[in-house]
Amino acid sequence: MRIDVFSDVVCPWCFVGKRRLDAALAAAGITDAAIHYHAFQLNPDLPPGGVDRQEYMHRKFGDAANVERIHDRVREAGKSAGIEFRFDRITRSPNTFDAHRLLVLADTQGRQSALKDALMRAYFLEGRDIGDRAVLSDIASQVGMSGDIPTWLASDAAADEVRADLTTAARLEISGVPFFIFGGRYALAGAQPPEVFAQALEAARRLPDPGSAAAIG
């Protein structure tokens, strides 16, 4: 079964959603799912070097008390998915375009899921700046990606593929992530509980095979 996922690497709910989907697949004994992660940017207008995290959060969500309430809600959801969010370690809110470019390359090497998880762990658990190309290169190496990653990132490689994903998300009127499409036919929005993902997987299995129409893009 093909599963297309639109998400951003700085979206905490996308991290929770990935873990819950993985749990649902494991519980259902599905080992042959072809998962493809597509780019979505929560903050496409951030400068390449990102911005101060605290300033960004206060500008977007208001005072410190409100930001902490939001963090508490995400932390609680994270615990159910085995994630211990460390928002206190994050100092930069990055532009994620380069991270999405790297995920395109990782897909060609069969390392996309591993890189996706590693990027979100680096950001949400370690507070690393995943908008920094040196950090991205290091994470790529950690998950076993091959090639001269620093040189590749310095180029404009895969930029068109990322822009195509962003255009597709707009065409599909995806306004929030994570957003999942099962078998090209059955869509599910949000970091749903594993049992809801299980229901979606079962519903998608019952649908006629859409063939090549299953590909998103």
C-alpha cells in the first residue's frame, strides 16, 4: 500500500503523527507500506537563517503563558507516542526548505523515513538547528545517506521537487499537517490515535486498486 504524507519537520504534531502511523502499521503487521513524505512548510516566509525561536513563538502565539499551554498539550500527546519533547532546547525556528530538499534525496536512497525521524528528533529532542546545512549534512551521515551531501545542499538540487509538493498541497487545499493519503484514495488529517490509523488502513485496503493514480504529485 502506498501512503503519501504531507508534513513539516518543525511540526510537533507531524512527529506525533509519524510515530502513531508507524505504531498502527506495526500492530497491523503491515511491513510493505510504501510511505512517501511530501513537503509542506508551516512558515515558508522565514529567512534562510531562521529566526529566534522565543521571539517567533511569542509573535505567533502571544505571551509566555499561552506558549507554555500549547507546549504542555503537545508534550502530553508526545508521551503517548514515546516522544519527550524538549522545547526548552530549541533556540532557532528554521526555514525548512533545505530539509525538504534533503528528504527528496533520501527517498532516492531508501532512507527517507529514517531521515524524517532523525530530523525531528534532532529538532524537538536535541534543539539542533535543522535549517543549518552543516547540521543537515551531519544528520544525513548518521542515517547512512551516501554522496557528497554538503556539495549537494550547496546546489539547487531537488528545489523543483519541493516546490511541486508545495503546489500539490495547495491544489489539494491542505491547510494543516500532518495530512495522510492512503492508496491514493483515502485521506486522513491530523495526528490521529493509532486505532484511527488502523481503521484508515483497513478502509484503504477495501478500495479498488487505483493503479498509477495512487501517486501524488
